[in-house]
Amino acid sequence: MALKGNLRDFSTTQLLNLINLARKTGTLSIQTESESAQMSFREGKLIYAYMGNDNGKNHLAQILQTSGKLSPEQAQVIQSHAEGKSDKEIGHLLVTARRVTQNDIIQSVRQNVLDTVYKLFTWGEGVFRFDANRMPNSGYITIPIDLESVIMEGSRRLKEWEILQEELPDLDVALRFTDRPDARLRNINLTVEEWRVVSFVNPRNSIRQIAKANNLSDFEIRRIVYGMLQAGLVEFVNQPKPAPEKTESPARRKAPPEPSPAAKRSVVVRLIDRIRGL
Amino acid sequence: MQAVKMVITGPFSAGKTQFIGSVSEIDVVSTERKISSMAEQVKESTTVAMDFGRITVGDDLVLYLFGTPGQRRFDFMWDILSQGMLGFVVMVDSTKPETFREAKRILETFESYASTPYVVAANKQDMEDAWEPEDLRIILRLKPEVKILPCVATDKESVKNALLELLYSILDQLDQENGDKS
Ligand SMILES: Nc1nc2c(ncn2[C@@H]2O[C@H](COP(=O)(O)OP(=O)(O)OP(=O)(O)O)[C@@H](O)[C@H]2O)c(=O)[nH]1
Ligand SMILES: [Mg+2]
């Protein structure tokens, strides 16, 4: 089924949050007027990303050149011999020939994927669609990357005050960790400021209090909390908001007393019977 | 004569009027207006105060379905409509991601009015662009005990199912409260 829309209405951060929590497998394509990109996921982990229209050809030589592991000349020579070979085959040849190490390849491919995805966080507009089960060309080198850290980094790049304001209108709510915070936190690179916020997360502290204690502006605290929410590290503590002040309206005063639970139950059972028979 | 009520809420054009119309025994008493603003010109008319449907259960019991207006500028009606409700349905147009944030806000507002159970209807599941109910569960950050139901408001059986699931949740809550007391 479809997962389609425009980044204007549903942002990259929200998409990654959904893919992460739903442990989705497939490829997300984004198309703007001038650019396009694809990201692939396996069980909620990012495994591949590509800027431009993926033509299925190899691009390892280019990636290694960008990361400085190959000189432009070396990359060109390799590319001229690589026609029809997959990235995996090229990687294998390069490692066997001791041109680069396996670790060089992994780090370079990983960085390339991350650079691509971080660029996407700055796209405010673009049509997206997610194709479940469509996977990148099997010749590509894919490396599973946890989306939690990607989301945190993406939210650090957020500049739009309005989005944060809409996502987090109320600073007087408290936060708590979702399950297994230790395991999750260990895998994420947090800044010093973010760690300070983490250390204050507690159902007794409102977001506003955490900001005050750490001398963070509304914008800064919103951005950090937004990142942690989208990364699934924390959640709001559901404390029912105090109901809006209700004036004793005449209608209200006349309202009959609450029926007994047994009476209420029998009403509900009758409603069920009636609606079943509709 | 005892009257009970359920509220059908959700963003603009989610399908609230349609939902009530599919099960109501009277023509929906609607306060629809032709739409003037261009931005909202996706359909001819919109609900401005409320919709009103009825299901008679017996000589002594009747169920009223109230639909809220979807547009923000009529939200002063929400509080009034929600008073004394048995439960509520939050309708979402599953094909319109631009309305999901608004749906969440409406859901939270109604939650704050009353602790009555509610269900979320992922409406328009007959359309190709519909997002999956389980994806909507994540996006709306629903609590695990809140049901999200695939819905096609034009289909009576689908609407019956949503109302029944809401009633089962209400029954569960009543039984739980009783269990706590004994
Ligand atoms: N395909 C499809 N269309 C639907 C469904 N439910 C409602 N619609 C259509 O969606 C449009 C909006 O439905 P309404 O019932 O007017 O929505 P509403 O929530 O009452 O809208 P407002 O009162 O303006 O907020 C109408 O054209 C309906 O016919 C559905 O399940 N499937
Ligand atoms: Mg309506």
C-alpha cells in the first residue's frame, strides 16, 4: 500500500521515524523539480542512499575518490576498467590488489550514504513514495546504519522554527525514556548539550524546566527534544491537560447524575446488539 | 427516553458526514455550507456547526451521532459537542498526509475533554493512495490500547465495525473500572 506525499506536509525526519519504528523494508524515492534521491532500508535500518537517478551502474570508484582513498587519476583508471562490473566486484579486486582496505571501503560507503541523507534533511519540498520490498541492485555494497543517530543528526540541521513550533507546541509537558534507553543511547553520538538534556529527562521535569536548567533557548530545546522524540528515545508523559475552565452553565447544572456502572453497561450492550443488526 | 451520544471528529474532509450518513436512520441533519475559500475548494460543501444522525435502539433508548465541523475556525463547537459523550471516533483521511498533524491535535484536544474511550478510523482505505492503518498508529503516536481501524465511510459494514469496536472499548473500560472496585 501507498506511502506517498510531499515533504512539505510530511518531512524527511518524520518519514525516517516511521520507517525506523515500523521496521520497514524497501526504497524511498524523492523527486524535486531539479533533483532526485533514493534511500533503501532493510528492517528499519538505512542500507543505501543515492543522489540522482540511480542508473544501476557502479559508483564505488567515485565514492572512494570523494573520501580521498583514491586519487582522481586512480579513480579514472579503475572506472575505465570497471565497465559492467558491480561495486562488490570492484571492491573485491581493490582489496585483493591492496589498493584500499576493506575498512576503507566500508567507511567511505557509509559516509557517502550519510552525506546523501543529510542533504535530504534540507529539502523542504519534494514528492516522495515508498516502495515496499524494492531493493537496490544486488551488486551494490550495502551497510546497515541505525536510523536513530541519523535522525538526531538530521534534526541538528533543522533551521525552521515553524516546524518545531508545530511539532512541539507545549513546553510544559514532561518526558520519559522509551524502553531500553541505555542500549539505545550507547549507539548514538550525542553532543554535550544533548547529553545534558538526557540527564534531566524525568517525568517530574517539564521541557521548559530542562531548558531553564541548561540555559537553552526555546528553539534549542525544541530542536533537541524533537530529535530525541523522532529518534524514539523519549516520549511525552501523558498527563491529561487540565480541562479548560468550565463555567457552570445552566445546562450543566441540570445534567442528570451519572448512571450506575451496571446501568451504563446494559446500555452499551444494547447499543452493540442494535448496531450489529443494522 | 434515554439518549446517549457519540462524537465523530477529525480534520477537514476526513469523511465525518459520510460516516454518520452511512448508519443514520434519518437523513443527516447537517449544517453544510458551500465552501468559499479557494484553499479548501476540494469539495462542494463543509460542515459548519455539526452533523446529526440517529439510531433508535428501542422505545426508551436512542443513540445520537454528532459530527464536528472539520475546519479550525469552528472549533468552539468541540467542547460543547463533547459534553457527556459515551465515546468518540477520530476520522483521518488516510490519503492526505498533510492532515495527519491536525488529526493528532484534534485527538489530543478531545482526549483532554474526557477520559472516554475512542477509536481512530483510518478512512478512505478504498483509495489507492491510502496510508496503512499501522503506519498511522505510529504517526499519530497512539497508545497501544487505542484501536486504529481500516475504514471506508461509504460502506455501511465498515462504519458499523468502527462503532462496534468503539463500544467494545467502552465495555472494556467499564469492566475494568468495576474490576478495580471489587
Ligand atoms: N473514496 C472514499 N471517499 C470518501 C470516503 N469517505 C468520505 N469520502 C468522500 O470524501 C469527501 C469528504 O467527506 P465528508 O463526509 O464531507 O467529510 P467531512 O469530514 O464531513 O468534512 P467537513 O465537514 O468539511 O470537515 C466527500 O466527497 C466524501 O464522499 C471513503 O471512505 N472513501
Ligand atoms: Mg462534514
